[in-house]
Amino acid sequence: MPLKVEKVTLRAIGPDDERFLSRLYAGTRDDILQLDWNDAQKETFLESQFQAQHKYYKEQFPTADFKIMMQGRKRIGRLYIDRRLDEIRIIDIALLPQYRGKGIGSSFMKAIIAEAEKAGLPLRIHVAQFNPALRLYKRLGFKKIGDTGVYFIMERLAAHDHAGAK
């Protein structure tokens, strides 16, 4: 299902996007940027972590849609989503810092929620425990269903599942 948010579109990632994706990943890791390391150490560590994550996502979710969020011709974020028979899984959603808090992420989340509702499927996401987006996910009806120690596994059931769970 093609997702689109006003003035922001999605396109498949390509080899030319790797540098952008690495920079985007680094922008989500404020915890590393606060460490008492020099810039070269931080950059090396963040690049290795990005490469490991990117490889893991591609191996674990081979049928997923790996998309770049575009505003016009400018890359502003990523949305990785896996549509399975029994769930829709948001693997990752991230925006460059200057695009956060402008409703872009929540607009995409609402579109994905609508897709999951229409399909009658639960929507799941892994979220770092200290991610500020946790507040958004809770407002959108996600509940914590698991804890890996680093990530919360959150789920939003389709409306008919809510009724059956009462």
C-alpha cells in the first residue's frame, strides 16, 4: 500500500542512500554523542553500529519495504515496514533532527495505523526505552507487550481486536 503524507513521499532506498542513512542513524543516537570520546571515535563507532543495524534489518526482514522519506528532492528520514500475514511491523521510523516535532512522523504513523485497521492486523514496533517518541506511540494507542532490556515491544491492536480483548 503506498503511504504518503502531505508534501512528504516515500521511495525505495538505493545504494546512493547509504551515507544519508548512516548520518540519519547518528542523529538518533544522542546517547553516543554525549560520551567523552573524540569525534573520530564517535564517528567510527556510529558507522559500525549503523552497518550492523542495516545488515541485521536486511537479513531479518528480507521482504520489508525499506523507504526514504522525501520532501521534494530532499531526503529527510526513513521508514522501514514489514507487512506480514499476522501483523504489520514498523521496523524503524526516523527523521533528521530538524524535521522532528513537525507532525511528519505522527502523520505517517496515523497512515500506518489506518492500514493496519483496514487489514484487521496488529501493528507492532520496537522502541528504545529512552526514545522520546514513546509518548507519541502511547498517545496513538500502543501498549507495551514486551521488554528486551534495551527496547520495548509495543503493539496497537486493530479495533476488532480491542473489542474482543475486553
